[in-house]
Amino acid sequence: MWRGSDPSAERQAKRHAPTVAGLCDRFLEEYVDQHCKPTTARDYHSVIRRFIRPKLGPIPIAEVTRADVVTFHHGLRETPYQANRAPAMLSKLFNLAEDWGLRQPGSNPARRIKKFREEEKKRYLSDAEQIQLGKVLAEALEDGTETVYVVSALLLIYTGCRLSEILTLRWDYVTSHHLELPDSKTGRRRIPLPREA
């Protein structure tokens, strides 16, 4: 007896297939919470909430194509920085989907997406601006309009540290000439402490 495909069963299976939204949930619960630092986890949550879920969330994981990812990437072209980070994160998601048996091995549709050019934005305070900022913060501390924590923003300027590194700084990380950060975003880090800091 000839056995043809069962269109009803195929439709049902398709309706219950795991979606990209479900993959995102599993990624956040089983991967991000265990393997990522808090700032990276926050970035991943944001990219998923703002970009991936709205555009790709309802699509079954196994049906996402390279064309879908290219279209998704192109749709973010006005914000090149975000546009380049989202497909990189999608690639990580689809690698895990392969590991978890939700896609065929080697089928990651987000591999080798050509990145948009990013303009590097760097702006440094001039010496005069640094002096003026120091005066304003010292006055704010003296008259009580700001706390010592806000004024410690000068440490960001003097050390070049990330905000999270300053906010989590402990006295035992401070030596007479350096900050010895045991676990910064880039790993162990030694930062020179200028006299002003």
C-alpha cells in the first residue's frame, strides 16, 4: 500500500514547531544566565526584546533562512552598530539551536553576514573642559546638590575605566599607583592611577 504524506499532520507539526521566540527564551535561561557577565546579559536581553523577537520571533527555528537574516540585518541599516550586533547574536542562537538538535548541523543562516561600516565615535574632553568639569563637580559636592558618588565620575575621566568598573570598585583593588581589576569585561586588568585620581 502506497503511503503519501499526511498534510494535516504536517500542518499540525508546523504549528507546534519551536519558534525563534522560544529559542530566545531558552538561550536567555539556559545559556546567558549561566555563562555571561551581567552587562553582556543585559545587552542580549535588550537585542532580543527590541529587534529579534519583533521581526523573527514567530518563525519556526528550522525555517529561518539566510534571506530572512539578511532582510533582518538590512532593516537595521540606519543603526549600523545595532545592525551588526544583532546578526552576531543570532549566529550564536542558531549555533546553540544546532547543539540542542533544533536545526540541522551546519545550517546556521546567520553565519558570515557582511557587516555595515561603523563610524567610530570618540570624543575626549579638552584640558579646559576637564578643569571646568572638575570645578562644577567640586562646587556641587560642596553645596550638597550632588553626592560623592556623582563626583566620582571624575574617576572615569582619569582612569578610562568603564562605568561598571568604577561602580563595582573595591578598596582592595586599589594600590598606590594602580587599580587591579580582577574581572573586568576584558578579563584581569591593571590601570594606572594618575595623581588626580
